[in-house]
Amino acid sequence: MKLVEVQVQNFKSILDSTPVQIDPSITCIVGKNESGKTAFLNALYRADPARQRKFDVQQHYPAWLEKQHRREGRDLKQVQPIRVTFEVEAKDLSVFEARFGTGILTSKRFTYARNYGDGFIWVSHGIDETIAIRHIVNQVKMPADFQEASQKAVTLADIDQLIEKLTKEAGEHAKAASASLTGAKATVLGKETNVRAAVLAFLWQQTPQFFYFDEYSSLPGSIKISELLAKKTEALTEDESTARALLKLAGAESEYLLNADYEVRKRELENVANSITHDVLKYWTTNSELRVMIDITQKTVQSTTPGYSGQQSVLDELKIRLWDDRHLLSLPFDQRSTGFRWFFSFLAAFSEFEHSAKPIIILLDEPGLGLHARAQKDFLRFIEERLSQKCQVIYSTHSPFLIQPEKLERARLVEDKGREIGSRITSDVLATDKDTIFPLQGALGYDLAQHLFIAPHNLVIEGTSDYTYLLLLSTHLTANKRTGLDDRWSLVPVGGADLIPSFVALLGNHLEVTVLLDSRREGNQRLVKLVDQGILARNRIIAVGDIIGKKCADTEDLFEPSEYLRLYNQAFIVSLTEADLVGNDAIVTRIARHNKQDRFDHGRPADVLLRQRDSFLPTLSPGTLDRFETLFRRINETLGAK
């Protein structure tokens, strides 16, 4: 099952998030402090929490609306703060159809909601109950006299009548058919009394729960074992739940954790410590010389329990320490850095669900705030390589180091638009303020800086729209066994044609640079001077117009005009056609002239392609693909040119 859409309403600062699309792998919720990121994750968590958490009107309903809505006579217990939509994957569908019959689900998507009274509501689903009836009947070899009646069965009542008639027959064949039909019906229905309930119950078994983790979920340095194990699950705080998970990992059974034999206890604790150390060091590159140490201390204390005053009892505590080979000393867990304690605690908490039969979706609220920038990148790699391979991950952040610049389509931006509107969540960077998108800009800037000083071969282009077109078309062509950009190229958008000469002048002597030019000639004379000075080879200047045989051409002209207009029209919600455009110059110039403006935002059509690439790229014409391939071959030829 994959979570595909979430809508939060009337929860803390969120009046209506509007439907938020969830990435199949990783979704990054980006926003300023107090923008509504935590509220979104908290509402989603309570849709079906892995640890028992409920909605509470007094704590969660928007404070400025609660009294007003009560006065209006609304039953706030019936308000639905969360609505989620899942999509059945192919592997799940095959399991469904094996039990209920091929075609049982008329829609692969289903939606459920919860209200403040903790009521569960199926909002939408698609079930063809007659498929299950036919599936039951078709598993049974019927006597000839019952063939016609069996083929007409379309309800459970029809099957019950058929079983009754078969039972009354004297022949062994009929009685065997009756028993088989009864068994097939029981297999399909399970504990339920009707097909719809059986399908929904089975659907619910396959639907992931939500596991939430934030800074308050971190482990304490010392865990009172007996006291913690005696607590009811629903009474545990977030940090106690994490501690309980660590105890389970360490073997909460008395044969290990509280075993009187020191050797048995110690061996098991060392196994747990080694396992966690391996996980930590694989993704913790800041200090590779740390070792986790876990032990249990036992001390006798005077009982303070009423009626038992003066009596002695044994208090068992689990202690966590970190041994540092670099400094040859160990420190208590709670004296290590905040970032390390958070990462270690998450690994302990996640261990409870990593191999559980019930699938989960991980919700991380501001993960790794105490981590250094390099360690945040390590944790991002941990999310990508390990967590997302097992389940979907949704995390919130305002750190540019926890954003993947090459996968910005995963980002969802949160902005508090005031009391009347509340917090809104969108994937449209143009719909949010500059402070909200700053982490995205920071991620791109950091990535660009890293590539400039690491990548030996740099293709300098004007802007981010060129970056999007070149990267997506190169990937598409390569996937279809055609020529794309060589993997050695690093694409460097410098923010404008007039900035290209300055960039090349500053770094051309230190890096391998090829320049892609469009029809605007700002700074081209300066590039010619750089060629004369030996800073840039002449064959490393490539004009788009030379590729397609036109004097004036931009990257957008590599597309067929009708294809680019499809992107433009979707981006600006218009219906411009090629017949509306006058002239034979670059298509972006013709569009701007038609709109009576100097220039429009070229990034918006590129953003449409980025988000719809899976459906749009396969529709591109052979001519478009040929032009991009010709360009890529020409660029690749400059590798190593002097």
C-alpha cells in the first residue's frame, strides 16, 4: 500500500491543508518555525498510530474556532481532522485477488478518515461484491443439476440457498459440493458476515500504520527496567516508548534482560550493543571510533510504597555509555551530543517496527536538528538507503542540508497564511513567500558550491529551466538506450546569460568548462575575449541555434512548438496555440511578444515537465528527441578538449 494523499482540517493551526500529494518514497515538509509542519504530522500520526494516540478537541481543535463552532451547535466530536488516501500496489492486489477474485477492487484507491471522537469512517472505496460471489462458486465442482443455479448466484443469499439445496440431496457428489462451497465461503468471509466487510477488513490489515518520532522521543541515559515494563503501553510518554523499544531489542524476557546469570545477561547486551554500533557507524561518519556499551546495574533501595515502608527492594537500571577509541574514555549516553543521542534513539525506536508484520509509514518531525551539516547529510542518506527501502518516509525540516536538491519534487512547502486561512501546504514554490522557500534555495546553493569544487567537468548553462530540460531529457534518452549527457558532466546554472562570462573568467583556468548559449547575446563578446586569452577553448562554446540550424534559438526550441506550448499552457492555465504566435525567432520571445511583455517566468513550464515527466516524456516526438540527442553528442565531444 502506498499513501498518496492527505488532507488535514480543523487541527491546531491548519483549517484546511487542501489535499497534499505524498511521494511514493520520501516526502519532505519544508517551512519556517511555527508554520504548521508539526501540526500536519501530528494529525497524520493519529489517523492510525503505531503507538496509541488519540485526537482531543480541547488540545487539537483550532483555539479561536472551538467556542464559535460550539455556539453554532456543531458536534465537534464528529469533525474529521484527518483524511488519508492509499493506493493498492500490484503486489497487494495479487493477494487481494487470490482471496476474493480477480477484479474485486474496481478502484485501486481508497480513503478513510477519523473524527475527534476517534470514530473511523470509510470515505471511499471500490468493491465489486459479485466478483467475490463468482470466485466462491467457481472454486466448487457442481453436480450437473446445479450448474445453472450456481451460474446465476450473485449474492451471499444465493450461495446460502445453493448450500441448503445441496445439503438436502442424497448423493455424495452433492454433499461434497455443499461442503466445498461452505469452505470456500468461509475462506472469503473470514470472521465477517458479508463480502464488503470482509474486503474492508482485509484491506485494513494491509494498510500501514504511522510511526511518529520527534525530539521528545529520545532515550534517557538510564532506564528503570522493572518500572518501565510494568507500565501500560497507552500510559507511556514518547521517550518511555523509545526506552521500551530498546528493552525489547535487548530481550525484555527475564531469561536475558533480568537473568541472574551475569554471563548470559552480559552476552545478550553486548550483542545488542554491537548491532546498534554497526547501524550507527554505517551512517555516522562524524566519529567512526565510537562504541555503544549497554549494561544493567542492580541496587537495593528502601521501598517508599505505602504499606511497605522500610522494606528493601531491588531496582534494576539499564545504563547506556559510549566508548570513544579516539580519546580512550567512555561517557554516559546523556552527556553525548544532542545530535548523536537523537540518531541513536531513533534507531532504537525504529527497531520495534522494522521487522513487524504490520507495515508502517515513518513520520519524522524536524529530524537531526542537533546534527552537524555533514551528519545531516549522513542521516539523509540513511533515509534514502535504508528507511525508504522498507516504507514511506515523511519528514519536516527547515534545514537546507536535509533537502535533496536533485529531488525537489519531493518537497511540500508549509506557510501560515494567518488566522482566517491557517496553514497551507503546497508543492508550488511560486505560491509561498521567500522565507519559506529559503531552505530549498540554500540546498541548491550548497549543492552548486560543492559541484564547483569537486566536479572536474562543468557544463555552464543560463538558468534552472535549462537545467531541468537537459537533465530530464538526458535521463529519458539514456533509459531508452540513446545518447544522453556523459555522467562526468556537472550542470551549473549561473542565474543569467550575462553572468556566464564572469563565471568562466573566475573558474575557467581551474575547471573544465563548456558553455551552452541561447539566442540572447549578452556577454558573448566577453566570451570571445576569454577564448583569445586562452581561458576557454572555442569549441567549448556551443550555441543552441547551431544545433537546430536557426540564428535565434533557446533550449525551449529543441522541443516541437506544440510540445512546449503544452507545458506553457499547463503552467499558466491558458490555451495558446502556435497560430497565435508571430515571427520565426525563439518561441519564448514569440510568446512574450504575444503577451506584450518583455519576458515571462521560464521556470514554470520546466516545473510542469519536472512534475509530469513520467507521463509527458514518453509523448515527445522523434524530432524533439533527435535534437536533444544531437546537442548531447556535441557537448560530450568537448570532454577533455583544450
